[in-house]
Amino acid sequence: MSVRPNNLPPIQEMPPLGGYATLDVARIFPKRGPKGWQLWTGSSLLIAYGFYQVGQTNLERNRQRYLERQTRYALAPVLQAEADRVYLEKELLNLKKEAEIMKNVDGWQVGKSPYNNNRFMPRAVDNFDTQCK
């Protein structure tokens, strides 16, 4: 702790006689910008409008997805029919090759399922010739 060099009372500056002149605070600090409640209301309105826009965008996106889904549902039978046609063509070719390969085996039934049940189980109908080369 420091000690004063002498025991004299401190000298303090005093205001001038008659006091200081009054300050015009309104001139020094003019009103700036909107009030707090105005900022809060404006922000709330902007946020509400943003949520409204998000909701409208979600509705539009859902409508678009619904239309795309309906289009897929409409095209599914056509695509399935095409896939079935390709499957049957390849199955016919495989059955012809199986009959040709197994013609010398007694008791062989062409196209008979190797499984001992009556469930339909589609066979792999890839071109086996290209895989063996």
C-alpha cells in the first residue's frame, strides 16, 4: 500500500462558481433507429412470413412428389410387362440350350424345378455363354 508523501489534505478541483452550463442531451444524442417494440414486431413478422413460405414450399414439393409417384404407378405395369417379356425370351433360350445339352441323359425333364416344392421360383436367366468364355 502506498503512503502519501505528506499529511496535507488532497487538493480537489471544484466546478466554476455558478456551476457548469446545462447540456442539451437531445442535441448530443439524437434518437436513432426504431424503438425496441418496433424491431421485435418487424422481426416477428419476418419470421412468420418465412415459416409461411416454408410451409407453402413443402406443400408444393409434396404435390410434385405425389404427381411423380402417380406417374411411376402408371408406368409400372408397362415396365413390368417389358421385363416379363425379356425374362420369357431368355427363359426360352435357356430351355432350348438345356434340352440340347441334356438330350443324352435318361429321365431328364427340361425346365423341371430342382426344388421339391410347387412354388414358382424364377431362375437366373443371364446369358451363361458369355460368362463361360
